[in-house]
Amino acid sequence: MGRWHVIYASVIGALAIALVVMLWLFVLTGKTTAVPGDTRQAIVLEPAEQALIRTEMRRFLAAVQAIIAAALHDDPAAIAQAARAQGMAAAGQVPARLAAKLPIGFKQIGHGVHHEFDRIAIDAEAIGDGKLALSQLAETLNRCIACHSAYQLAPAGS
Ligand code: HEC
């Protein structure tokens, strides 16, 4: 009886340690390096992964343009459409293998931006105020700026 308890406790202990190490490796740190003369953390990614992130970024920029234009034209439906396309649903399309390489701070800022786009869409539909959308967008852009000043992408092997 006593001996089995020791074995169970050891197995559970080993699993718990493995879990903490995996959590540390895959969830918290991501895969980053330093670039001399640059204060931003460099996230090390394969070319296809970089392309995916950059494509998402260019969609962000296009959404910013579309929201500003729609607000100027007093078109809440178009604001909502452009914003919703960049909401949390878009964040879910990142493959798990890529997500594991992204530092937790990067993911937090990124999720914040996706959430804010959903918020802009919901409020545009419910309230229909272009000026509100613009002020929400101004807040959202602060998060784009924060992430850009903290992170860059680096090719694998660097
Ligand atoms: C979670 C972090 C993060 C957020 C949030 C973020 N970006 Fe980026 N963005 C990056 C990184 C990292 C790069 C690559 C920088 C580099 O060249 O190494 C980048 C690159 C870009 C690029 C260049 C894409 C290319 O083809 O190279 C554009 C445009 C861009 N971001 C727009 C935006 C806009 C607009 C927002 C906000 C709506 C935004 N980003 C929010 C991290 C972020």
C-alpha cells in the first residue's frame, strides 16, 4: 500500500513538472532572440509563418482604412463589416504550432486588438455612431503601436 503511494506520488510529481516545463516553453516564452542595436524582441519564425503574420497585419491596416472611410460616409453597416472581419474569429485561424512560438505578451496585445475590433462592430450596429467608431479605432491603434515597439519578426536560423 505505502509503496504504491510513493510510486503514484512520483508519477504525479513527474507529470506536474513536465506540465510546468511545457507551459513555460510553449505558452509563456515563445521563441525569441535579440537583434543587436534593436530594443524590440525578435520572434523567430519560419518564412511561411512570417508571411501569415504579415498578411494578417496588412488586413489590419486595410480594416483601419475601411473603418475610417465608412465613418466619414456615415455608414455603420460598413464599419461593422470591416471591423468584424478582424475580430476574435480571425485570431482563431492561427495554427497551434505558430501560436506556440509567440510570446505571451504578443498574444495578449494581439487578442486585445481582435477584441476591440469586435467591440467596434457591435457598437456600430447597436449605436450607429461613426465618431464613436473613430475614437475606438484611435484607442485600438495605440495597441498596434505598443506591439510594434515591443516586437519584430526574425527569420529562423538567426
Ligand atoms: C501583437 C502584436 C502586433 C499587433 C497588435 C499589431 N502588429 Fe502589426 N506587426 C507586428 C509585427 C511583429 C510586425 C513585423 C515587424 C517586422 O518587420 O519585424 C508587424 C508588421 C505590420 C505591418 C507590415 C506588414 C508587412 O507586410 O511586412 C503592418 C502594415 C502592420 N503591422 C499593421 C498593423 C496594424 C494596423 C495594427 C493594429 C490594427 C497592427 N499592425 C497590430 C506586430 C503587431
